[in-house]
Amino acid sequence: MVPEVDINEQTLNDDAVDPAARGAGHQPALTGCPWHDVNEMLQAAGLRPTRQRMALGWLLFGKGARHLTAEMLYEEATLAKVPVSLATVYNTLNQLTDAGLLRQVSVDGTKTYFDTNVTAHHHFYLENNHELVDIPDPHLVLNKMPDVPEGYEIARVDMVVRLRKKR
């Protein structure tokens, strides 16, 4: 169950807060308390800690590094009796990704996972289980990067190695 929290009327507005208004370089003071830490993470990223963001953040970040689809998070929210729509889950996941708190990993054209570990790393995709797993080797690199078109730069490289059970 999601803990109760006192949120004033101003925080009920679902619009993002201007990060400049919060002060440049504000770092979250993490305490190990998931509810407090989610609040600090949202505020440090310039997002208002609305009830829905807090509850979804608590579900996302309160269990360590995870890979979830929007549908998986929606199911967890439903089981935890968090009243959110699937559209709100998608919107929140996209806002958290845009704020740098989540990393989006596309497995194929129809499956997108959201990773709470935003550091540079790659993934195994277990096809039989539809599960995304971190590749434990931090030194895994491409030998040569491709040339990019004029005016562009590589933002990041996502490597997904698809695995299936031997037949």
C-alpha cells in the first residue's frame, strides 16, 4: 500500500515546475526512505511531486533497479490500489524519462521498457520470458562507431542482445 502524504493544492497541478525556479545544481538529499527519496528526485528533476507521480515513483524506485513496461507498472499500481489510468502511467513514464530519471529501452517496434538504472549499460532480452536483464559487463563496447550525418551526434548506444532457450 502507498503511504499517505500531505500534498498541498499547489502540488496537485500536474504541470512541470521550471527547474530554474528550484535553483541550479539542486541535488536530492536521499535518505533511504523511498517516499522521501521519490519526492527529492522529482523536485531535483524540476517535476512537481503530484500524488500520481509520487505513487508511481514509489512503485518504480522503491524496489531497486528494475525494467518495467507501462502495462506492468499499471498492473502494480492497480494491485496497490493507486487510482491512475494507463494514459497517466504512460505520461508519467515519459515525463520521468525526459527528466533523466528513467531510461527508455525499445526491444522491438511494439515493446518498450523503462529502466530505473540510467547509467550507460546494455541489456539481454529473454525472448521466452519477455524480460529485460542488464548485461553485467561494464566494458562491453563497439569497436567502431558509425559515421553520423552532418549536424548530428550520437546521444547514446543501446545494445539489446536477444536470447532464447536452446532447442
